[in-house]
Amino acid sequence: GQQVMQIPQYQHVQEGEDFTTYCNSSTTLSNIQWYKQRPGGHPVFLIQLVKSGEVKKQKRLTFQFGEAKKNSSLHITATQTTDVGTYFCAGHLATGTASKLTFGTGTRLQVTL
Amino acid sequence: GAVVSQHPSRVICKSGTSVKIECRSLDFQATTMFWYRQFPKQSLMLMATSNEGSKATYEQGVEKDKFLINHASLTLSTLTVTSAHPEDSSFYICSAAGGGNQPQHFGDGTRLSIL
């Protein structure tokens, strides 16, 4: 069935280092969304990408959607301790139910001083 | 941003008890609500999709009679875990969306522990 994998599963960085998580879908997506879940919290929507090859920035965060609309990445420049959490990509299938999201496996980020 | 309220946040009860969890969208009308289950350090697993006034659509492997979903209005959906057993212990999270491919707004989740 439909799978959305993220790598790495876990990453531990020192504050100030960069971080990237990669998201790969087995099937084409109509869009990709990114969520952040802090420890003990609930997922919070960060951004949505719709167009092939789209790049969006939010301060230190850069999001990309692949040309084939099957992969995406989130890059954080100069991480801070407030970036700690699990980052999930989630996509709507190009041919699936419009509202149903398939979540990626998640990347847990730990940032230490 | 949109606010989704989920209640209760924590439930501890004996095996065999039925537990009801409420999910409310406070400041927008949610065309669709979703119920997820999340195990520690794992991703969100969609259990069912709920549309106001119609029967919920359950994902493969999710028992309809075990997890009863009611979506009586555009702002309220409930999940009832019937005759809960220890294996039902988990973190249950609801989300609401305005329809189409809109972003989902999540409740705070309910941590269910069955003794």
C-alpha cells in the first residue's frame, strides 16, 4: 500500500548545526504538508507545498517539493533548542480521497547546547 | 490559527470500561474530522474519517464496533472505545479540516491507559 518514508529516523545535533529530513512517497502526491510535534504535544501545521519543484521558506526553515511530486525535504539552518521535536511530512494522494492525509514515519530531532 | 479542543486529555480506567473522547472545532466549521492513534515514538495512524451527518469511513484493520465514531454537528465528533482492554492503551488524537486538501488542525490528544 501507500507508504511515506522519512529519513533519518532520529538526529541529534548541536545548537547552530544544520538539519535536514527527507520524505519519500511510493506514489505521486497532489500536495505535501509538514507538521511539527513537540514531545508530549500534538502535531502543528507548518506549511503546504502544491507545485512540482516548489520551494518555500519560513525564517530558518526551507521546504522543497520534488519535481516528480513524490519527495520532499525540510532543511533547518542553524538549529536552536526550540527546534526540538518530531517533524512529519504528510501528503494527499494524487488519486486518493481528497481529505485523507498519509503521514510519513517522522524524524525526531534533538538539539543540545 | 484554528483551534481544536479534545477532551479528556488523560484517562485511566479498568478493563471492560467504555471511554468516550470528544473533539470540537472551536472557531471554524469542520467539514471533516479525523481520528488517529499514535504509539510512542511512532507516526500517526489514521483510524477513521468522519463527515458530519454521515457514517465514518474506517481504515482497514480498524474495528467499527470497537471504535464508535459519531459526528453529529460541524463542530463535534466523538470517539467511543467500547469495552476497552489493555491493548487499546494509546494516544488518540483528533483533527479537523475545512475540506478538500486543507491543512488539518489537531486537538491536544487523549492518553488512554487501560489497567
